[in-house]
Amino acid sequence: MDTQAIEQEVLAKIDEQVKNNPVVLYMKGTPQMPSCGFSSRTAAALVETGEKFAFVNVLADQAIYEFLPKYQDWPTFPQLYIDGELQGGCDITLELAGSGELKKMMAEANAKVQA
């Protein structure tokens, strides 16, 4: 398989994850064992909301690590998607958490799935 075919396959997998999970965090490590400070702070902010979220450990999947930055043209990790839309990385997530918007956005996205 050539590189372009692999890239298309991985981007399709990422697209599926983003669309099939109301809230998904692409991070280095896991919420329980984060592998970088930015991922740690972002995951902690999500956990504090009490809302459900999925996560993908980009260090455990080299292809996602390589191609995720091309998905929404966002070069760094973590990346938070809510309701199919890129919200941003650590700083934006912490701002949303501080204003109370993060919990509201997550609750609304999760409610759509349960409806």
C-alpha cells in the first residue's frame, strides 16, 4: 500500500472516530496515565466535568500520530473534538472549562446520542 492510500485510510478512521463519539480527545497517553503535561491538563479538565468522553492514545497508534495533524490542520496534541468539531488543544480546553462552557458543550453532545 502506498503512503497516500495509508493516509486516506487513517484519515477515514479518524473521521469515523470523531463522528461516532460525541466527545473524543486525541492525547499522548491515557487520562489515567498521560504522557505529557498538556494532555494531562486537558484530560483532567474533561474528567472534572463528569461527562463521558472517548480518548485515543496517539502514542499507541503511530499512523494516527502521524496523520491526525492533517485531519483539521492542527499541528499539536492534544486535540479535542466535541460534536464532530475541533475545539482545539490544551489552552482552549482550559479556557472552556474555566468559563463553564466545556461541561455544557460536552453534556449537549452526549445528550444527542442518548436521544
